[in-house]
Amino acid sequence: MSAPDETGRREIGFFARADDEIAAAAWTRHGTGVLCPAGPVPEAAPAVWPPRGAEPVELGDLYGQLADGPFAYGPAFHGLRAAWTRDRKVFAEVRLPQELHEQAGEYLLHPALLDAALHAVGLGELLDTGGQPLRPFAWNGVSVHATGATALRVTLTPAGANAVSLYAADGTGAPVVTVGSLLLRPVDVTEPGARPPAAAHSSLLSLTWTPVPLPAVGAVPWAVLGDRPSWAGPDSGAVCHADLDALAASVAAGDPVPGFVVLDPAAGGRDDDGHPAVARERAARVLESARAWVSEDLDERLAPVPLVVVTRDAVGTSADDPVTGLGSAPLWGLVRSVQSENPGRFVLLDTDGDPESGRSVPGAVASGEPEIALRGGSALVPRLSRMAVTELPDPTPGTRPGTGGTGLDDVPGTGLDVPGTGLDALDPSRTVLVTGATGGLGTLVAGHLAERHGVRHLLLLSRRGPEAEGAEELVGRLEKLGATVTLVACDAADREALAAVLAGIPAAHPLTAVVHCAGTAENALLAALTPELIDRVFRAKVDAAVHLHELTEGLDLSAFVLFSSIAGTLGGTGQGNYAAANTFLDALARHRRGRGLPATSLGWGLWAAERGMGGGLTDAASAGTPMRGVSALPSDEGLALFDLGWRCAEPVVFPARLNGAALRAQAAAGSLPPVLRGSSAARPGGRRRPAVRTRAPNCGVGSRS
């Protein structure tokens, strides 16, 4: 905003960046304007409503018709309730949904209410649009006369070519907002970017590793449970104890309390060949140690001491940092979940085995970061950041295009540059394999592959196969789309059974892509989590993924897509086994990319699906604090993100809709997941003074100015 000129006018500019942007991003200017001193308040409108002589307009399926064009509104924006016409004028009644009433006082005028007032522009003979949809372009003479409105009586009057004036009043006819003229521009629905799925590309996240300085620390005594790790030299100051009981006995005997205690589950164990059995062994060891560490039986002198779970090359911090420690990768999801239940008690640390990294361990622990990777002695911490893309698929309905899911306004544009992998479209003559195909997400994906991508040969796997609920209907629907469907009862966790299915793929239609949707969730807090619960979740996700990887690595695949979950990165409370399985999938994708093989792990947020993992997770996450920072994705938006995600250059991407309000609440409560530290979505912001409702409260109008 500029300083006022001699008449009191000020020039203003409108700039924005996404509320869920994690890393600093440039502000984009969306408009300019001029603020002028307020003029006189217009006279009240006649109290009779609707006006005498006005003819009612049948709205019917107005929002469904709008969705057939370039405007698909979310349910919060279905605010037009009734309309009438008279003498080329349109009269409309608009209301906020009840769930938005509390927000009304935070705005001069709630944007959804103003947007709804414009939904009547195409009614009657107000404008000669020639059948073209219009979007707001230039506003003139805008004055707000009252705040806190939740309902309006709107009068729209022609004001020139493709322009209208607007008068909106409360239930008594007193003015709330007036617009001298609003110029609208036709929307060319064939124009590239006319309907960008902005909600989709604003909901695609990636994990970046950011360098952090380490504090200088002196000689710190620390302890190791089990064998001395190879990265801890004899002069490191570490004292080894056979187990936690031996450490407790040492402290009880008067030995110094260590500054921190290290558990390296790989030390002294079998080599890490990525076999699921290795992952299970290490997860079980960490689970046992973590439960003992938070037990009431633990010596109280050890209670302030952090237990540091160390892995080696289990995470990839960059494209040239391959993941080789697959057997330890699940520990990152498991421990993140344990951390969310027991803040301050555990630290996750990944090392590259460099002696300098070993010497940096005390400083890393002293940094206060709960998750850290050491590379060449330097420290890196993970942070989620929003991605944007240049190659956007065709938009899908659900939320209004171009609004980032808010449904407020249609703003043409494209995403920021994120290099694609150059993957070609799926060859329709070849076969695509989908696991978990009769579950909620598998069914959606199979239908999407046939309808959107033209896949003509689908090999669908599920444990029950044709006997699964809805299987016959699924096959029939896919066949109507022109696909040849083979639905097989096969548990991909059974290597021999999976190998037999793959061997049966016709040579004329060789395998071109794998989409691993199978999975299960069995939630349990740390105290109730058992190796058996870990095993059941690992079988569906980890075992199946490893078998798919090993049995197809010699084939010429275009895509290898793993359905993971952001729970592995956020650390869902009560989801330790599920989070562990998903961080394995993320690591496997990085491992494959490091070997030049196609792979993308999609770390999904919540799906608003009714069946399968999507619906189950929506319910389960209500008890998990970190997942409460994620809103559910409608199916159409999720499928749009699927199209974006598997083509990304990053091997691991997170299609998830962050909930800024929930994240800010978590930040205030001190329970924000570490990877979201620094997120602008989690920063507290100023709030406007609530409007004082002084008149006509039943009409939704608050204080006047």
C-alpha cells in the first residue's frame, strides 16, 4: 500500500503465496487497485423481499451445470439459494453454510458469500454472454458498509457490456456491500491452463534435507546398547552395555549417567540385504527397547536421557545419496510414531559410516533436532516443502479450479517448474498390474487407468480375487471402458504365487507398469504394539513390494508405483507398524532409482474413500495428532495427484492436503511433526476482531461502519 495522495487515495497491490508453503517462496502479484476515502452510505433497499413483480428462477442443478463448464464448486460454495428476475435485473438470496458462520466475523465480507452473489450473473437476461462462462476481472466502486454477514439479499443490474453493478443488503434492506461496476471476461475453456487443478499441485509435497549447524560440545560420556557400531571409534567415549538391564545396573552401581544412549539395531546383526526378515528383526529390537525405555520400571536417572536410534544409509538426502540400508528404513517410521507418543525421549539419526560423521554424533544429539542425518560429518534435517509442476493433467471436478481447493475464484496459470522424468504415456498394448485391486484405492486406480490413461490390459491382484466384494461389478465396469481384465486371487506377499501370476502374462502384452496399492492398517499405541502386529502390516506392504521389485527388476517397465503414506514421515500416533512399512516403501523407491530402475513412492495423506485403507485411515487418524494436520482428499483430486506424482523427478512425493489451522494448533501445543517445522502453514497469524452482532442477527449481519 502506498502513502495517500492529496485526495487521500492510496495505491494497493495484492500478493499471495500458498498457505501451506514450507520453504520460502516468491510472492505473486494477482491484482492492483486504489483505495479511496469512504463515500456516503447508500439508502436502504425496499424491505419487501422478493421485490414485487419479480419472477422466480428455477435453479435446478445449477452447480452441476457449472461443473460441466470451467467452474466446479466445492460444497462450501453452493451458496445461491434462490433467485428472481425483473426488467433485466436479477435478485438473489445467498447464504453461508452453517459450518462457516463462525468465520464470518474474520472478514469484512466472507469471500464465499461474495462469490455466491456472483453465481447469479448468468441468470435471466442480465448479460448477453453468448453462452460463454465469465470470470470477474475488474472491480470499481466497491464499498463495504457492514461486517460479519452470513446471508445477503443481492440485486444485480446491467452496467454496460459484460458488466454489472451489485447491491447487497441484510434482511432489513440495510446495505452490506455495493459495487459500482464489475467487468467480467469470457473464459475460453479451450485455453491451456483455463482449468488448472491448482488444488492438486498445491497438495504435492516433497521431503528436502536442509543443512544445520551443530553446536560445539565437549567430551560427553555416552552409552551403547549391544555391540559397538563400526562408526564409533575406540576414542569416541562410548561405553558398551549388553542391554538396557546392564546399563541400568551400571548406573545403579554408581557409574556416571550417560549423556545419551545409542541403539544401532544393525550392529552385530546379519548383513542388510533388504530382505523383509531383516527389517522385521530390527523393528522388533527397536520396539522392545523403546517400550522398555518409556517403562515405569526404568531407573529414573535415565528418564531425561535420550535414546538415539541409529541407522546407516537408510534415508536418501539427495539424488546422489542412494539408500542401501533398506533393512533399517522401517525404523524411521516406527520411531517417528514412538516420538509422537513420547516427545523428547527419542532421537533418530542416520549416518553414512564416515569417521567424521561418527565424531559428529554428540553434536547432532545436542542440536535438539529429533531427526537428523550425518553426511561427511555435516548435519542435515528433513523438511516437507510444497512442489509445483509444469505438466498438469486435465482437471477433474470437485473443488473449484484455480483456487488451491478453496473454491473461491478461477485464476488461470500453471505450476512452478519441477522437472519430470520424461516417462512416456503407458503403452495401451501392454499390461498394467495393480495389487489390492478390489480395495477402495485399488478400485479407483484401476478405473482411472482404463478411463483416463487408456490402459487396455489390466492384471488385478487381491487376496480374494473374484470372490471379493464388488469384484464382478468392478470387472464389468472396466470391460465397458474397453479393458481386458484378469482378476486373480493372489497374495503378492506369497513370492511363489506372485511369480506364477507374472509368468502367465501373455507375451503379446508384456508388463509395462506396477501399481502396488495393497496394504492394511492395524493401529496400536507403543504399549500395545507387538511384533505380530508389525508382521501383519509388513506382509501386505513390505513383503509384497520386495517381491514385486525382485521379480520385475529385469523387465522393461515404464512405471513402478508404490502407495505409501505420509504417516511414515509425520509419525502417526498409534501407527508405528503402519508408519514403518511405509518408510520402507519410500526407501525402496529411492533404492530402485539409485539403480536406474523406475520407481515412485506416493506418500498419500488421507483419502475420503469409503472402503479400503482410505476410509479406514480417515477414521483411524482422528486419534493420531500428526495426521490431524492433514485433510482428506476427494477421490477426483487424489487421482489427479496420482497422475502428477508418478511422473515426478523425485522418487518420493507426498500427495496430501495440509490443514493450516490444525497445524497451527499443533504448533501452539508443541506437537507439530518435526518435518513441518518452519512451515508457514503452522505459523500463528493475526486474527481480526470478531464482529459484534448489533442488529438483525437472524439475517447474518454484524457490526456496521
